[in-house]
Amino acid sequence: MNILLIGSGAREHAIARAIKKSKIHTSLFCFGSSSNPGIFALSTGYATGTLTAVNDILAYAQLNRIDWAIIGPEAPLAAGVVDALEDAGIPCVGPRKQLAQLESSKSFTRELMTKYNIPGCPKYTYFSSLEGVATFLSELGDAYVIKADGLMGGKGVKVAGDHLTSRYQAYDWCKELLHDGKTFLIEEKLVGQEFSFISLSDGNNLAHTICIQDHKRAYEGDTGPNTGGMGTYSDANHSLPFLESSNIAAAKHINALTAEALRQEFGMGYRGVLYGGFMATADGVKLIEYNARFGDPEAMNIFALLESDFVEACMATIEGRLTQNHMQFSHKASVCKYAVPNGYPDAPVANQLINVEAVMNPDALYFSAVDQKADGLYETGSRTIAVVGIADTILLAENSAEEEVRRIHGPLFHRADIGTKSLVDKRVQMMQDLRGTASVSQKIRIAVLGSTRGTSLQPVIDAIERGGLHGTIEVVISNNPNAYILQRAAHHSIPSMYIDGAGMTRDEYDQKIITELSNYQIDIILLIGYMRILSPSFVKAYSGKILNVHPSLLPKFAGGMDLNVHKAVIDAGETETGCTIHMVDEGVDTGKIVRQKKCGVSPLDTAESLKAKVQALEGEAFIEVIKYI
């Protein structure tokens, strides 16, 4: 099977890899705008030229007896490449020019949504002159967005408050667009969090991918000019930390209604990629815009996690038999970060050598605006190389991506904050505030020290995640590298670390922990299965802030640990036991008792069964104490 891939960026590199992973034998041919070394290595044939040169692309396809083609970027779609190929008998994964208006014309998309009553459409007006601009801007107040109508490479949108500081400035921007031959839309400004939701369509059926969040602004903290996208992340559950299940359902519904509206409008099905850029708001999901191809960087997240056969998915798309089984993904988190030229996007350096030899995992690299020459790899002036980290959690995936992107050398920069806990937490907090689910009081900041499984920590985590406990677990620290409590933390994207105490005194080791904790503003420290006695210096440093759980009703059985305590309770003939939360002082289990919870002891109890009973109380007790604090 001969397959033609049109485009030569990182998105196309990801597509090429997915094609070559197929169990179906394929020969891949590429028509790109530059020589991408990643795609070249996977290709049987490779040609370079202008991606809107329809006749050149058609001739190349016919020369190589192409069975079907997939189009990466938007420009060839808008130029009618699919029309030319399909008219010559070469089917495509990509919409024909009329249908690609969904991306090439923002006014077309809004009018389609209005005509077919598709939900999620913000208030808008289309303008081809300045008539009515001032009135509509006044009507929207300070909450407006101005969008150039047409393909602008992700840089044709200006937002009130971010890019435009007054209505006078907005009016001047409208005049500038008209001077450049552009028409435009003015829309109400949506407040919330953006997310990408991409579906594959065969004209009648949709197969959905995963939720991804892009970062358009060039600099850390979401500052600087807009770009094509500096990086993305996705979560292991295929959602995003700030989304509700109803948001994903709404995005699926809007994509399905849009595909059906296009079929009704043109009498033919939309065959290709339906990429919705959505905003989760206090009033539900709104559509920002549609694209008619895989996103970049979103494609790297999608194809890095895709488990099903992409060639089979493309054939099902072409043949009209697409199902959700054709788009199956691993339950892993992913973080993508772009290395871009210094000065990007306004005045990027170009034709500079870059070096990727220090990268440990070449499979994590996706080449974009690069050109392979005889003396090395050159950046060409746009986004240069994408790096993807994959792990069980966003935090771990971010660590992986950050380590690798720093190994790329050249006149480049990247956003180090993409996928970090602090930035993701800001997204979550914003949506909680919009939905009215966040308390006005400050969250209590918790650190955890543990050496074992951390079973009693799980109820605390669960209570925080479902909004029943107004706190955050800032870090989990263990003296045991194999302690499951570290994995438990990682699974919930909680920073965690193992600190090796080999050869250290108790004071030296605790000083190391104090140093680590100084990086966080900690309100309380929970000791959960922590198999060390704290030094006087540690207790003094966090006086009144350390809570320990003991598996008995102190002061009885003080000084004992784990199963030994439960065995002692049974041997003593006790009919009642439980757990105790107490403050930690310089003694062992001698601090002030804060909370106790009780359970009975059955004549049939063993140390193990009693442990299970008591552990069930420990998490509840911690939650009650934290709420009280």
C-alpha cells in the first residue's frame, strides 16, 4: 500500500510514525516544504515543494501510484489538494475545499452553527467594513475578541485585555485588517479554560480522541505574543484536571452536530479530522473555532498514546466504516514541549545549527521547522522540535519532557512551566472559582512523611479531589525508595521524593528533610506509617504542625508499631481499640491527643483483621482533624 503524507512538520512526523507502526505493510511517500529528517528516515520517497502547489502534489501522487493520502497542515486543504487528488481517484483523509471552510473561514463556521442551531456559539457579528464596529464593541464592553477571517497560522486573533487595551486600539486593529484585505468577526470574550477535542469523521460516524490543553502564549505564565502552540498536555484518564464529564460530553455532541450540519449543507460527508477548539466556561462548553486537521502540538500527544492501528483507522475513514474501536488510547499522561528559535514568534533567528545528540530518547523527538543539510540540522525560523514525555501522571510526564528538551542545544528556548503542578493547579482553581465550587478561605497546605503503603493517605486524597476537604498535598517524602506511598502520590500528580539517609545521623537526615520542606509553604505535616523517630530539631522547626496517627487508643500501647500493636491489643484481652491522631513532641507517642476513633475487638479478630478495621478509621480521623484545623 502506497500512502502519501502531505506536510513536513512535527505533526506530520507523528503521523508518519503512526503509519509505520501499523501491522499493514506500507510504503510511505512524503511531499513536504522542507527536508524533515524524522519523516525522511521513514519514507520510501520524499519530495519538497510548495504545499499549495496542487498540480505538483497530484503529479507526485500519480508518479508513485499512491493508494490514498493524508493531509497534515491546513493550507493544502484550503487550496483544494483533496479535491484534485480525489477527482483523480486517490481518496484522502482530509476534507474537500468546500468542507475545509470550517477552518479557512471563521464566518462560515459561525453561520453554520447559527443556521443548524448548534450549541456553544458565542455572540458574534461579521464585518467587511468599519460600519457598525464601534457600536458592537460598545455593546460588548471590555469583553470582546477580534478574529481575522481566514487562515492566519494561529496568529489572527486579538483579545481584549490581553492584546488590546482599549476600544480605540481595537478599532485601529480592525482598520489594519481591512487595509490588509481581511474581513473579520467580533465575538464576545469567553472566560474559562480552553481545551482541544479532536474527532475523526468518515462522513457519517465519528471516532473521538482525547482531551488536550494547548498553550498559545510564547512565554511562561501565559504571557507574550500568541504562537502556533508552545506545548500541550493530556491526563491519564483522557480528560483534563479542570474538566467535568459533562464538558467532554458537550464537546462530543457539538462535533457530531457539526459533522451532520456539513453533510446537510453540502450533500456530502465530512471525511477527515474535525478538531474543535473549545472553552469550558461557567455556562458550559463554547466553541472557539474549528480546524480541519490534527492540531500541532496536539498530534504529538494523540499519536504518542494511540494503541490502535492508525492505518486501519484511516482506511475505515475512507471506506465509511469508522468506529470508536479505531481510536483507542493508553491510559497514560503526556506532556509536549516545543523548542523554538530565539526571538520567536515576532523576530525568530533562522538558518542556525542545532544539536540533538545529547537527547537520551530519540523517540521522544518530533522534528518540525528544521532542514537537514550535509553539515547538520538547521532551524528554519518557526517552531523547531517538539519533545513528548509519557508517564502515569502529568507531573511525571512533565519531568520527562523537561529533561529531554533541555538536552537540545542551539539558539532555542521553551516554556518550562507547561504541565507543571503550579500551572495546572491555576487552571483548576480558575474553573472552581467560575463554577462557584471553591471556598473563599485559603486551602490548608499539607506535607506527608511515610515509609509504607500510605493506606490512610488515600481517603485524604479522595476527599480533596472531590472537593470535600479544602486542602492540597504539597509533597510526599519517604525514607524507603520502594514505599508504595510514593506511587500513590505520583498516581494523583502529587510531588513525591525519596530521601536516602544512609550514613547520616538522625539530625543530619532530618535537616535534609527540613531543607526540602522549605521549598513549600507547609501548614501541617502528616506522619503516615513513618518508620523513623523525629529529631528534637525537626520537632522544634515545625512545632505544633506535626500530626501522627497511632493504631491504638493512646496512651495504651504507646511505643508500638504496626501489627505488633494489634497483637498486643488482642493479647491484653481488650474489647475496644481504634486510632489516635496526636501532636508530635520530643517523646514517643506522648504528644497532645487531638482525635480518637474507636471500634470493637472481636474474639475472632487476628492482628491482620484488626489492622484493617483500624486503618479504615485512620483516614476518617485525619480528615476530621484537617477540617477542624
